[in-house]
Amino acid sequence: MLLLVAPLILLAQKKDIQKTSFEVEGVCGMCKARIEKTAFGLKGIKTANWDIPSHQFTILYDANKVSLEEVHQAIANAGHDTPLATAPDEVYENLPMCCLYDRKKKVE
């Protein structure tokens, strides 16, 4: 019986590890800590690194556990605009002064 169940367990645990990078708005080391902490709070994130000068955010994630859209939305909800999600104004406005970046105009 165990020999019949073992292959099913292995198939259910198959991972779809992907790597991607995208721009995340921010300014400083506090932004870096907030962005990376937010990503690591999502199930399925393996690595997360936000580069301050380039604003490039690189993640390694399991696409079976978290979608790229969920990552963008979580980071926006923490106050940082991404190409796919805009931070709520009230969250952005409550960031520390050093973290307030120049926001791009929203497309209505």
C-alpha cells in the first residue's frame, strides 16, 4: 500500500521554481528591509533581494504556492509601487519621510 501512495505524495510536492526581476519604487535601506520582509512573508518565496540604486527586485519563488501578481500586490500594500500594483495613498503617506519616493502619475 505504501508503494502505491508514495508516488502520489511525490507528485503533489512538485515545485515550480521560477526567477524574475521587476522594478519596485523605493529610496533607502528601510525600504529595502520592508520590501524584502514583505516578500519573505509570502508562502513560496525562496529568495528576495531589492537593489537600492537600480530599484530592481529579484525573487526566486515557487509558482505553485504564490503568483507573481500576489507578490506585486503584497509589496504595493506595504507602500511600494510596482509595474503591476500601486500602493494605496494612505499607506504610502504613512511611510517614514526617508522612504517617500517620487511617485509616477497613475494612468486613469
